[in-house]
Amino acid sequence: MQQASSETTSPLERRIDFSFPLQQVESEIENRLKRIARTAKLPGFRPGKVPLKIVAQQYGGQVRQEVIGDSVQKTFSDTVRQQNFRIAGYPRIEAKDPMASTENLEFTATFEIYPEVVVGDLSNTTIKRSVTEVSDVDVDHTIEILRKQRRHFHKTDRAAQNEDQVRIDFEGKIDGVVFNGGQAKDYQLVLGEGRFLPDFETNVVGMKAEDTKLFELTFPADYHGKELAGKAVTFEVKVNEVSEPHLPELNAEFAKNLGIDDGDLDSMRKEIKLNLEREAKKRVQAKLKEQAMQVLIDHATLTVPKSLVDIEIERLQENMLKDMQSRGMGTKDMALPAQWFQAQAERRVRLGLILAEVVKQNSLHAKPEQVRAMVEEHAQSFEQPEVMVRWYHEQPERLAEVEAVVLEDNVVTWTMDKAKAEDVATPFQELMEGAAK
């Protein structure tokens, strides 16, 4: 007969002592060995004719581990269910001294339970909602960006200026010695894009093809390359060629290159405006989500289970290592300190628990029609929307990701209803600059 008792050791931690009869284990071991014997194949014996004693010698240890493991899991699960515990993370189960009882096998399980989550009054909290209209000026600005992305360069004899492309030879020295990475031949550089230090590019501006120049500059104290940070460097630069930018004409060919089959410029502008409006809507929703999530964190009371934070830290560590590997960095035997991820992991766990409670208490689960509408809206930004819709429906995992977004949107809407909403007129460019930060 199974026996169990529980103890509260902290607000979330619980400890259960449980046991089950040793005779029960021995009986189950014998039953399983008999089942194995019916089909066991061992050298010198016909299938199914291996003596039980030999079967026990061959498989007894493994079977005993399996039976004890199954008994521990069943007894623990039954006890947790009977006492209505909602376990957070993984339990730590330890065997007690086997000499303490000759009749029972005894164990102790230590674990955390999910906390009570209480969301306070949100009525005095204000959430700002950006209201944006895409103007013709915004469309013009976007068209100029698209033209610059498709620019080409023509060789010129004049002096270099910002936005020109130059081909240069350069050599940088510290105390008369060329530093690692400090020299190149026929290097191609577009001035003003910030790929080099501003002081370097400023010195190249005004130079013509075949000009040579010697100048000094000091690397910033916070420069990412520590061996150069704060160091004075002497550069010698020779300009091989200067080329000025030329933007494509705003004509039917340009429109066709943007996917407008008939090349109509008005159709192109309408399509660009629709895309900008979609981007603006996404950014407004993202800003609302940021605010709503922070409001919930600020107004919720709960104790965060350490076990869930530890699991989240491990997940973040694994993700960073995978990201580093994808960038070609060696990660063998690399250990990332847990404290790097502590604050982020705790916030994620806290927010996840709050969201789960808000969704449960207010029936905010994603509805099929909401998921379908979001998939169709997202698909409109592609040339063949119906293909994208099919792509989402081909894999349940893809729809699950959309469901998660819809659920969060439902929580944002609920939070907005409970709090005060203040509309703030926001120019499109200002809204998108905030998105890039």
C-alpha cells in the first residue's frame, strides 16, 4: 500500500515523503521477468525456453530499475493529484536510507508549485496609443530610399564628397608599426555611410583620384576593438578612383522593378502607401504591447518560482550558443554565466505567469476566426497571398505561432479596456524611427 505525507518548506516549495511496499516491487519484477522469458533468446537455449534464473541474471538489474522508476513516478503523480498541487519545473526526488525500513522503499520529493497571481486595479494607469497617417510626403521619402537602394556609380574627375564611392589604398600605423587590419588595397567605400570612423571619412572627402594624404586620428575610448581603443593612429591614404551616385529614373521600368506589372506610377504609389500603413499598424501595435506588458508586470503580485527561472536561463544560454555558432564562432566547452540571463529570465517567467492567469480568468484564448484573419492580413504583403496562406496551414507549428500573437493581442486589448487610453498624434517618420531604436 502506498503512503505519503507533505510539508510546506517555503511559500512555493513543497516536500513530499512517500513510500510503497518492497514486496510490491519484487512481485512486479518477477512478473516482468516471466514475460521476458517467454520470448528471450540466449545462446544454447530455444526461444522461450531460457530458465527464469538465467533470465533474471541477464535482465534483473535493468528490470529492477524500471520497476522502481515506474513505482516512484506513479506514487508521486498520485500524491500530487490527490493534494491538487500544480508543479512548476521539475521535482527533485531522492531515495531515503534503504536501511530505514525492511518493508518499504521510501523517497522524498522536493518541488515548487505555481504561485497565486493577482492583477491589481489598472484604472488609474494611462497607455498612450500612437495615431498615425501616412502622407504623400512619407510615400515620396520611401520612394527616394528605394531609389538610393538601387543606385549605381559613375566615375568622375571631381573631388570626393559624401555619398560618393571611392576606391582607396590605406595603411594605418601605431608608433610606426602597421596594426592588424590596418591596411588594404583598392578598398571600396561609400562616404557618409559610417562604415569607417567619421574622422577617417572626413579626411577622404575633398580628395581626387591619385591624391595621397597623411593624417592622424584617435580611436574612441569605447571602440569595440580594445587593442585600438583610445590609441592615436597615423593613416596614409591614396585615392584610386572617385565615383558619383546616380539614382534610377522614376519611370515605368522603376515601377516594374518594384513588382508593378503594368509599370503605372500611381499604382506604385498606392502599393507603397498600403505597405507603409501595414508597417505603421504593426509598429503601433508593438508599442501598445510593450506598454501593456509593462503595466501588467507593474500591477501584478506574485512570487516567481526559482525552478522556472532556472529552466528559462538554460533556454537563453542554449539560444545564445546556437546564435554564436550560426555566426561561425567557436563555442566548444564555452560556459555562459547564468547571471548574464538572470534578470531577463525572471522577467520572462513573471510575464508568462501573468499572461496565463489573465487569459484563463478572462477567456482570452485565440479564436479560429482571429487566427485566420491575422494569417490573411499578413499574406497581403506578399505577391501571391494565397500561397502564403497555404504555407501557414501546412504546418500546425506555424499556426501555433500566429495563435500566440493573437493571444497577446487579446491581452493588450483587455489591458487597454481596463486602463486609460490616450491617443497621441505621431508623424509616420517619428513612429518608424522609434521602431529602429
